[in-house]
Amino acid sequence: MTDIAPDSAATAPRAVIVGAGPSGFYCADQLLGAGFEVDVLDALPTPFGLVRAGVAPDHPKIKSVTRVYEKTARKDGFRFFGGVSLGEHVTRAELLERYDVVVYALGTSDDNRLGIPGEDRPGVHGATQFVSWYNGHPDASDHAYNLDVERAVVIGNGNVAIDVARMLVLDASELAPTDTADHAIEAFTNSKVQEVVLLGRRGPAQAAFTNPELRELADLERAGVEVDITDLELDEASATWLETEADATAKRNVELLRDYAAASPKNASHKIVLKFLRSPVEILGEGEDGDVTAIKVVRNEIRRGDDGRLSAVATGDEEIIECGLVLRSIGYRGKPVDDVPFDERRGLIRNVGGRVSAESGDAHTGEYVVGWIKRGPSGVIGTNKKDSADTVAKIVEDRDANALNTPSITDPDAIAAFYAQRAPESVTWAGWEAIDAHEKASGEPHGRPRVKLVRVADLVERSRATTAS
């Protein structure tokens, strides 16, 4: 393509970002700053991805990052098309016909599986679906969870696992001022779950919680935290690693866990029990396909391998934990979309440094990737800013080398009409603002940040109103 003057609107290259989560918005902001026009697509009528549908409702400060994204959306050259799904409404080839740059910011929406007997029993669920359910994601709002049980087990030692455990024991007064979906508030209010066991495959030194997530368990109104002090006795390998190699987060986590173990039992009706060095080996239940009644776990020990890495190795010592609900939170992977090059083993879009690539490693002209679908599910929301900057640097480099894609359809109005024709219920940014205003107005009388609409039809209907209505 010809030389591009980054500050010339008439000749500005046009990029489309597929996915309106944090990585998509960081990428959009950086591309706008580099002189690109940017369209952002999302399968949902609403933007912000996991900030809306993944961050725990009782963490409003984390959700406030959307103010940054709203500033991006107000910049010249930005457009939003919600309710437009790659592989359903549009194809990869059709995007390449219309844009100089296609960026995939799809995230990783599938839970990893345990791969053990009984995993498909009723009462065993992925944490991603559960989180989406209580956050009002339209695809998950009709799911049902049996909370008429006394004990739940959450498998995993990351922040999502601890969020899920915490949500299960929040008091109604703690849920009331949040934007938890109404159907979930009702279910949690009537829940009989009194104990949540959080299982970690490795030891306390290797737990992946961030310090604030672990620390705030002490502030729960009606739930105490229980940690067996014997679980915190570090083996030699872990103790050496913690002293010589671990970061400050891991060291502080162990200190916090020791504080919980040493504290006097809290006079509480509910509790979260943290157990380490245990791996699930079977989900037990009534008959072959009946509801879950217990989980069989094997105790592990930490060993240092020949490569110097620490790993959890089963000892053969097993125990049974009775429960009526199991939620797995052991990592996430992406899903293949349309014919975008995909690495099945890693569950990511195949790429080299953010450039989408063939299996040979050769880059695909004009196609890029950002966020978790690029590097895997790691880091916090802000991590995606640098990740996007790294990819955008490649895009600018390719632009300056005249190595972007050459689209055959470049008229922005024609592109907007194309989306409207393919996805008649698509939502513009003005439509999202109408949804946003309605949800906030609905929450205000109840002291809540918003009352979420959880059906696509309701979201689309509200998007057709003006923000003033």
C-alpha cells in the first residue's frame, strides 16, 4: 500500500479489533494515537468483556477502569459495533476485505478440564460459567446451580477461585450494594452453602492468589477462614525456593496464611477452608450419572525435578471430601474461531510476538492478536496495556514498511451498513450509552451501581432508546 500519513484522516489506515475487553480497548487507544481509524466488534451488545462479566461484583474499584475505556471511545476515529460475532455474522475473509489491520482480542473463554472420572456429573461446573452467571452474562443467565447443599469445593488457587469461594459465602448485606445479577442475588440469599473448601494442587508457597484477594477474606461479615497449620509446613524445596527465588507476593501469601492458621476461630456461621497439596482424582456421586456427593483427592508433595522446577507429585494417600457442588478453576483456554490460525495444544491463536502466523511461523499479512488469546491467561487487567503496546508496535512497524493488508472495501459508511445488514440487532456506542444509563438509573434507588439487563433482547431494546430516556 502507499505511504500513510498518520495524522491525515483522509488517508488513515483502518483497523478492526475483534473483542471489546481490556486488551481490545488498550489496543484501540494506542492505534488511535498512532493515526489509525478503529472499529471495535464484540459478540455481546455490551463492551468491556471481563470487567463487566468477570470481575467480582464486590470489587467496584477494579470495575472503575472502564472510565479509561470510555475516554478512548470518545476519541475521533473510534466506532463500536456490539452484537457482531466473528464466525456467525462476519468471516475473517470479510474483515480482511475491509481493513488494513485485523486484531483479535477474543480472550480465553473455556475452562480447562480436570480429566478425571465423574467430572460430567450434575453439580460439577466450570468457574468461568459460574462467574458469568452471577455477573449477568446473557449466555449464562439461564444456567441453574444447586446451592441447596452445605459444602462446596472450589478447585484452584488463583484469584478467580478465591472470588468464587467468597461469593458463595457473602451475606445478603454484602451483596445488596453490588451489581450482582438479580437472579444470582436471589439464589445466593436462599443458598444453604455454609462451607467452601478451596483446594490447591501445590503448596501454600506456590498459591497464585494476589495479596489483596487473600487478605480481604478476613473482612467477610459472616464467614471465617480456616487453614490447617500442618498444611503450611513447607518442605525443604519450597522453603528454599521461597527464600531465594520467590517474589514478594508469594512470601506475603505465606505470611497471611500463617496469620489465618494462628488466629482464634472466628465466631461465624460460614467458613472458607483452604487446603493445599491435594489433587482431585474422582468426583463421586449417586450411581454412574447421579449428582455429586463427594470428591476424592490425593495428597501431594513438592519435589524438584531434574530441570530445577518444583512440581506436585502424588503420594498415594487419599481422602474423601463430602460436597454437593464442585467448581473447577484450573486455568482457561481460548476457542478456535472461524478459520483464524489456532494452536490447539496451547488453546491460543497462533502468533509470533503478536503477529498471527502460520504453523511454519510465517506471519499473516495484516492480522494481529492481543491479550489472553495471544499469551495465555496471565496477569491482571493492567498487564494487557503493555501487551497491547507490544503488538501495536509491530503494527506500526509494518505500516511504516508498507506491509499491512490491502483492503478492497474502504468506505467507512459502507462498512457500517455491512454490519447493520449482517447483524440487524447490532448496537453502536450510543446504544451502549442508552443501556448504561438505564442500568444505572435502575440501580440508583437501591444504592446499587447498576441493575444489569441479562437478556440480549432486553439489551437491544434498551439500546434503541436515547440516553435521555
